Amino acid sequence: MTPTDPRMDQRLDFLESSNRWCLFALDVAASLVNIHGRLSYTRNPNLILEEAQKYLRRLMVDFDATCFFLVNEDDHSFIQQNCQPIEKSNMMDELLDRLIEKGEFAWALNQNKTLIARTKVDDSPVLLHVLATQCRVRGMFVGVLAPHEVPLSRSMDNLLTIILHNTAYALESAELYRMLDDLNRSLEERVHESLQQIMEQKRELEDKLTELRKVKESLAVAKEAAEAASRSKSTFLATISHEIRTPMNAIIGMNQLLLEADLPQQQREYAQIVSRAGESLMTLLNDVLDISKIEANQITIHQHPFALRSMLDGVVEILAVSAREKKLALQLKVDGAIPPYLVGDTARLRQVLFNLGINAIKFTQQGEVSLSLHQETGGRVRFSLQDSGIGISPEHLAKIFDPFTQVDNSPSKPYGGTGLGLAICRRLVDLMGGTIWVESHLGQGSLFQFILPLPAATDAPISNPVAPPLMVNREVKRILLVEDSEDNRTLIKAFLRNTKHQLDCAENGQVGVELATSHTYDIIFMDIQMPVMDGLEATRTIRHWEKANQRPPTPIYALTAYAMNEDLLAIRAAGCDLRLTKPISKATFLAALHPITNSTSS
């Protein structure tokens, strides 16, 4: 047998050792291809470190003990994790303290490579390698090597670095996943809380909607009840107005005829008392209707040009009659800066001035009543009505404009009235866009003032031509009176007694239609509420007959006790040309004939 060359044996041993190392290196390198995926499959740091230990054990490095020290984010200390073998855990903590004390631990944190510490464990070298990513340090790998493992080969060093770098990134990924999971849970909790709040708010809204529906239903019922009450009130007022005006028409009219006659002085005084009582009753009735119309929003303000002085003269002329009876001075003062022609609702302005004037005269026993007008800025005019009467106490001033409020409500009060006049004044002034107030001292008189926007008119108002006085010999072919009240028929006959007008009477609408369609009349006076056929139906029937027979329409004047606005609309819709409200005076009735007499003569 040929002896072996020792050098050849050494070379063969080296080649075999190198071959084994290459095969091991290839095997480890192949296993490291998916190391990051294998380390990152879990989000649990302990499982990541266990997986990293498996890779470390595959290296051809003989470790007596290995351990990871991870950074505690709360206090930046290092906590031991996954010590193998576990029984050397205390030893590794003591080793950490020694490494930190000697500064080698801090030195290794900044190297990012495999280092062999000077500190040893029973002559066994200590290997240090930081666990770090590009973002931050995650911890430190500490391994106690067997004495013969120093130094490590370069290949082993590289493989160790690859394993520990991937471990660091896997730990970072796990933390990011945990943070993402925490964020997702937080978002889910917030979304859940938001949904709970939304559902709670939805339930609250549904409860409120249910409550609102109930309130709406209650309001609808209340509205319907209020409307029904309003209709009942309107019907009641219309009925009362009709039932009072119908007999008052005969009472006042007949009393006027009595006053026209040559009566003894005592009988004339009696007739005058009846006349004043009738006027008071009609004033009361008109006040009740006015306040009812205002409360029902049935008053419409009509703005048109008017001559201020003419309107004031008309009011003062009426007030002067009452002032003369009480021997009171009545004065009118108008600021020269006020334009002669203004734009406003003369009817409502006249009503306010008349109510305030009558009120001032009623509560003044001696002295004077003064009406003065002053120009204010912005096209406004201030009206002041001063009296020297009894005045108003402070406790009554605050509610003087309330309905049914009087200075003296005692049973023995010396002044009559319902307490509606001033309430009507305030409502009308409000509707015209103004303000009204009063200043008064008990026993020293009162000063009522109101300001209204009354801009100057650009053009003078067009005056209506005044009809000439009725001539007794003026010819009118025929007049038809449709009236169910025998007293009112008698009254109208008395009004026409000294005229040459011919009067036919019908006691109900049906008879009136028969007469109107069988005779030719110049004017028809039509009562509204009648038996058999009412005045509205009779008027519609006459208008239909005229149209069917191509007849010119005959003027039809409603002579009625209905005085509400809706009554006027119904009367116009039926075809009436004019409404005359009972009670009607002789002068008013004869004046209504002027257009007919004038057209007849022409």
C-alpha cells in the first residue's frame, strides 16, 4: 500500500470541508429567499423571534445561549425576549447590565453589524448585533459563543446580518400592523358610536316627528274648530246685524218723517230722543262689526290721493254739531308745510279722527277740543287731538286701547259706550302703518296722537261730480221695491210720497221676479233675506232673464240689513249694482235715485 502524502490529506480535508460549507451555505441561502415573508406571516413579536431563532440554529455557529433585547417604547429600556435556553435568562440579564455599564451595548447599537464584545461569559466570547431598520432601532441580538467560534467567517457574518435585519423589519411590520389594527378598531368603535348616535338621533327625530304630527293634527283640529267658531261668529253677527237693522230701518226712518212734520215741542223732543237712541244703537252695532272685521283680518287699506283740507272740514263739520250741544270750542290747526294732496285711506283716516273726536267731546264738560296736524320727516303726518276733559288715571293708560276698556267701569258710570272706539282706532292706525299713543293726567285732559305715512300725491285727486238736488217733478217711469217687511215697504212709500215716482212693491223674491220680467222698471230695490225666494236668487234670475231676452240690465240696488264684507261679495256676485245698508235715511234713499233720474232726463 502506497503511503499517503500528508499534505495531500490536508488538502483533501480542506476541500471536503469547503465543499460541506458551500453546500451548507447554499442550503441556508436558499432558505433565506423567503425569510421576510416567513418572519412577517405573524404579527406576534414572540412568534417572529421564535422563527428567527430557527434560522439562527441552522447556521454553522455554536451558541451557548442566545437572546433578544427589544426596546420598550414607554421608557426606552430594553426587555429580554425569547432567551434560549430559557434557564440562562438571568445570566443574559446580568450580561446586559455589564455590557451597558461598560458602554459596549451603546457602541454596538450604532454599528449595524456583527461585533464581538470584550466582555466574556466564563471565557466565552459575546456576539452583539443591533436589530435596526432604516427608521429606528428595534433592539439587540446577544449571543454567547463557544470558545472555538471566534472569529466568525465572513459568510456566516453576512448570513447572520441578513437574518437579523429581516427580523428587525418583521418586528417593525408587526408593530405597524398592530397600529393599523388599533386604528381600525378605533375607527370601527367611532363608526359604531357614530352609528349609535345617529340611530339615537334618528329615534329622537322620529319621536319628535311623531310629536309634531300629533301637534299638527291638534292644530288642524284647533284650526278647524277656530274656523268653525269664526264662521259661527260671522253668521251670528250677520244675523244679529240683520235682525237689528231691519226693525231699526223702520224706527229711524219713521222717526225722521216725524221730525219733518210740524210736531208740538214736547213731541218733537220725544222724537229727538228716539233719534239719538237709534244713532247710539247703530254706532254700537257698527263698532261691534268693525272690531269683528279687524280681528278676522277682513279690513283692507285702500291707498289713493285725497284732498286733506276737504276731508278735515268734513270731519270737523260733523264733530261741531256735538261740540255745540255741549258749548265746547272746536279748533282745527294745520301745519302749512303739509302738502294739500296726500295719498292714504281717507275712509279709515276719517273713521279714526271721528272716533277720537267723539271720544274727546264725550269726556269734556267745558273748555275746548283741538285737532292739529304737523308735518314729520319721511312723508309722515302727526295728528294731535287735545281736550280739556276729565283725563285718564295712570292705571288705565296702559290698557286704554284694549277692547271693552273704559275709564270708568262702575255701574254708576256717567259716560256710556262699549269701550270699542279706541281699540278700533289703534287697529286701524296699525293697519295703515302708523303708531298711536296717549298722554293724560287725571283732571287735566288728554292728548291723543298718532303718526301715519301719508306721502304727497303727485296729482290732485279726481273729484266725483256732485249730483244735482232731486227735483220732485223729475220723471221716473217706475220703481220696484222687493221687500218682505211691511213696515219697510210703508217707510219707502213715505219717502216717495211727495215725489212723482211710481212705486210697485213685492213681498218676496218670487213675486219680484214675476214683476220684473213682466214690466219695465227704471230701478229695482232688492232686499236680500226674504221668504219663498231670497234677493240673491231673485237678482240672478232677473239677470239671466235679461240676458236670455237680450234686455238691457236694469239697475238693481241691494237694500239690505247685511253689512259684512262677505255679504257685499255675494251681493256683487249675484248681479247687484249697489248695496244700501239698513237703516237708510230718506236723504240717502233719494240720493240713490239721482243717477236714474239724470239718465232718464237725458
